[in-house]
Amino acid sequence: EVQLVESGGVVVQPGGSLRLSCAASGFTFDDYAMHWVRQAPGKGLEWVSLISWDGGSTYYADSVKGRFTISRDNSKNSLYLQMNSLRAEDTALYYCAKEYGDDDNAFDIWGQGTMVTVSS
Amino acid sequence: QSALTQPASVSGSPGQSITISCTGTSSDVGGYNYVSWYQQHPGKAPKLMIYEVSNRPSGVSNRFSGSKSGNTASLTISGLQAEDEADYYCSSYTSSSSGSVFGTGTKVTVL
């Protein structure tokens, strides 16, 4: 079964750090670019970051650039998001998502999400 | 990286057709054929319904179709069914970040 499982979401204080993980199974992980997408409670989807199949290229939304770092370990079929200098507005459900094809910016497989709450 | 603009809500009766618009700029929707559409039911992860403007992934009903004209993409749902009631989001590649940008989201109500 093709599956993505996120973990690592917790309650963290403003200014704190956190690392999210996403474990992939059921497909050839290193064939695909991967993304992080977030959704604040009751709000819409917001794209966060993209990493190429080999980790050689990374891209970020302006709202997280300089604070978040995306990475992957293809030997472990895992995707990561290192989140630093967290703000209240980073509170959201964080999804990892697999890119459908070759650089088509469509996401065909999503995890169930992991909740990050930034609060004192 | 402003969000793409969608109507907040669209409604229709069972069997009818509805269309959801998604308006961007020449840096995203208008400049590339990388527009996708997602359906999200409450408490669930989004589901890919359309990719590359008008293509349906395997398993998605042919009642869903996509198109694009200029800076505006559209999703049409024909033969509206109760199970289509959900939130819908468009997404596009954007040259401003070389990543993606989502639409503001549209709540579809089946009357």
C-alpha cells in the first residue's frame, strides 16, 4: 500500500525548534520530488516547501524561508522538515505529499498530517 | 506569493453542473500548464482530482473536468452528487518561488 506517515508534531513555545518526519512506503521514494503543505485550523492549504528526488534542489514559501529546512534520506525512505524560530502563525496541520509525476507540481499521495502548535 | 483567488462558496442541486474558478497571474496559472485541483472532506487529507490543467488521475470520476483560459483555471463538476460536497482547492506552479501556490478554497454545497 502506498503510504506517507508524518510524525513529530507537538506543542512548542514561540522561538522554539522542531523537526517533522515523514515515512514513505509502497513506492520508489527516490523517484519523486516531495513537498510539505500546511493547513492552519479552519483555514486553507498553504504550500511550504519542495525537495527534488535527490535532495539537490530545495524551494520554500516566503513565509518560512530562512527558518525552515527541508531534507530527505532516500536510504531510509524519509522526508524531514526542520523548523526553527517558530511563530504563532506556524500553528497548523503539516502534511507531506508526493509529487504525482515529473515536476508537475501535483500531489497524489498525502499523509494524515501532524499537528504543530506554537504557543506559550 | 499571494494565494490564487477562488469563490468562497458554490452550490448546486443534485444532477446539476457547477464550475469553480481559480484566478492567478502570468507568473503562475497563466504561465504554465501545471494547475491541479484537490477535494478535501472535513477531517481528511486532500485528494488529487485534476492535474496539468485537465488530466484526471486513475480512479477519479469523469464528472470532474478542468480547463484554463488566460490567468483563470476552472473545475467543472457535472451531475452533482451529495458526495461531492467538500472543499476544493486549486494549485499552480509559480515562478516566484519555483514551488507551488494554492487557491483560497471553495466550499461546494449540494442543495
